[in-house]
Amino acid sequence: MPVHNKLVRDRILEVIEKAGKTYTSRILDEKEYIQEVKRKMHEELAEYEGTENDQDAVEELADLLELIHAAAAIHGVTAEELEEVRREKAEKRGGFQDRIYLIEVEDD
């Protein structure tokens, strides 16, 4: 039996049951949950970095976005409130669409 020891999506256990398999799981306490959300973000980011086509990249970005929503809730904000913070930062400092790569800044 493969051992996973990782945070999974809420309906994964249903998928496993429908496949006729058995599993062992538990509910994480709040501290563990925060730690596992962060760990899962790293996992999904690595998967995004390894994609070789747009379709796979979008799938991994969707997974990251789901985790970002979970992390926002951990920190007491909704996805909409998080989006507002993103929008405010973009208005003040811009986004990343212009592809600017800063080489150096001369110190006086």
C-alpha cells in the first residue's frame, strides 16, 4: 500500500472509495494544517515549474490558487479580500506584465 502522508483535496477520499480501495486518514489540527498547506504549496509550485505545456501549467496554477484560497482563510481573509490587497499593490507598484528584469541599482 503506497504511503502518501500529505494534505489532499476534500473529495479525494470519495474518489478512493469509488475505486474500491481502502485508506487511512486523519483530520489535522490547526497548526499541522497550516504547515501542510505551506508544504503542499511547495509541491504544487514544483509541479508547475515542471510543466511543459499550457494545459498542464493551468492545471497546476489552479491547484496553487486553491491553496492560496485556503491560506487566505487561515489568515482570516476571503479570496475577495486577498484580491483587493493584490489590486491595491498592483496600483501602487505595478504587476509583472511588463517583464522587467532588474539587473542592478547604483548606490550613492
